[in-house]
Amino acid sequence: MDEHMKRRLDKQRKLFTQLGIALDALTIHEKEFGMKLRGYDPEEVDTFLDSVIKDYERFYATIADLMDKWQEQQITLRELKEESRQAPPPVVRGIDPKEIEETILRLESGVRQLKERVMRTEII
């Protein structure tokens, strides 16, 4: 077995152990069954186990890919949180403070006029 395949299987075993999965592709491939007089056809069993191994490899690839994507998203999330902590508060643009002051003065004047009208109607 070449070194790349051995590292891949070791990584797969560690992941499967973390997930509570007892079988990996190599364990399935190396499994030998005892022969009995009326046992199963060894070639049929091997063919079936080969398809199980292919599924395990697909599951492993999918799980590994999803875990990598999850880790990337966690890193991105941490970076965004850090950026939001360091960023200054947003500045509201387009509002002129003088315009706000003039609007407040007009509103106050309007309130005074309303009070005067109310006072005049109460007197009458």
C-alpha cells in the first residue's frame, strides 16, 4: 500500500472513530469469511463488499468535504466578527445637522401655535 493511501485511510479511520463508525473501507476489504458446505458464493460476497466499499469512500469524501466547508465558514465567521468589533460605528450620511435643527425649530413653533389655539378655544 502506498504512503498516500495509508495516510488517507488513517485520516478516514480517525474521522470514523470520532463519528462512532466501526467499519472503514480497508476493514471491509480485508474481511474474510469462513467457508461452510452450503455457504455464500465468495465472488458474489466480494462483489457486494466492493460496492459497500465504494459507498464508504463516497460517504467519507462527502463528510470530509462538508467538514472542510464547515471549518472554512467558521474561520470566515470569526473574521467577520473580528472585523465588526474593530470597525467604527457606521456614519449616517446625507443628513445635514442644520436641516435637522431648522426642522426642530419649525416643529417647536408649530407646537407653540397649537398650544395658543387650544388656549384661545378654551377661553371662548
